[in-house]
Amino acid sequence: MKAKITEDGIYLEELERNPFQYLPKEAPHLKEAVEINLDQPMADILKELTKYPIKTRLSLTGTLIVARDIAHAQIKQMLEEGKEMPEYFKNHPVYYAGPAKTPKGMPSGSFGPTTAGRMDSYVDLFQKVGGSMVMVAKGNRYKSVTDACKANGGFYLGSIGGPAAVLAKNSIKSIEVIDFPELGMEAVRKIRVENFPAFIIVDDKGNDFFANM
């Protein structure tokens, strides 16, 4: 409701009295989600994803690596020091997310995607050495990420940002810290997911869902 209060009184905007007239008579039909096995070799995951256009609805099952800002900075530092990128970053998609405290008896607390843009500066560098070939997060990204995916054959998948607790309850089956435990909540984790919802946002052909919005 929009309102304005002045010295002359309170003014309320008249609201739409029949909003249902703008809704479709039937709910839009969604195509069945494409099932993607994340536990196959990365090359096979990429071969599967390249078959589908942007906006394709996916259902992910298998292993995701969870890493955010500080973990990315640590891995970049390793590369600058001449060290190898960790194999887990090459073998599995990376999920930009942060876990909440795990309730008793649950495999995970709320575990929704974080905004992808903070990791944009790492994408081309990491993809050139075989990492971050499939990324999962929320929100749009700079053109540099689209260019990197086109040049290196990578993908950015968008996940659902709002219902993080429901996402964790329904889709995340296990969590394990595998690197940088000293970073606490920013440590690298390996999670197993089932029927994890996602959409192709940026593909390996230079297409970006957000580009024409």
C-alpha cells in the first residue's frame, strides 16, 4: 500500500480491487527438468549441458563443492605461487553458498545460494586451468563471465535464492569440510544433493539469460 502523510491529512492510493483478472486462467506448464548426474567426469557433465539452451530447467544429483569469497582468494593465491589448483575444483561443479547452523537430526541447515557477482573476477583464471567449469549460484554476472564461459566451455547455473531452508531440507543429503577448515563458515565443503533445482543461465556459446532483460 502506498500512502502519503502531510499536514493536510493522510492520503492512500486506491488499490486494485480485482487482481485475479491479471492472472492466467491456468498455471503455466513447466517442462520436465533435465536430470544431470554430477558424479560423472566433468567432461561428460559439460557434454550433457551443451545440448540445452539457456533457461533450461535442471535437476542436479551428485557432488557439489561449496566455496565462497575467501576460499576463492586462497586458491588464487595458490595459483600465483605456482601451486596446482585442488582437484576437487576441477572434478566437481562449484556452488557459491554459505551454510547456516545444522539443526539436530538434519543433514544441513539453511543452505541457499549466495550472489554470484562477488566471484566474477576469478572465473576466467580458474577456468583456464580447468576449475569452475560449472558454477551454481544466484543473480546475474558481468559480461566477463559470459566471455570466459564461451572461451573455456563453461556454464553458470542459477539456483533458487529465497527458500534456502526448504532447498536444504529437500535436496542436500550430506556435508563434509574438505579444505581450509580454519576458515570456519568459509571453509570448502563437499555436499551431496538430490534433485537440486537449477536453470542454465550462461552457456558455453556466449548466451546469457539476463542479457536481454
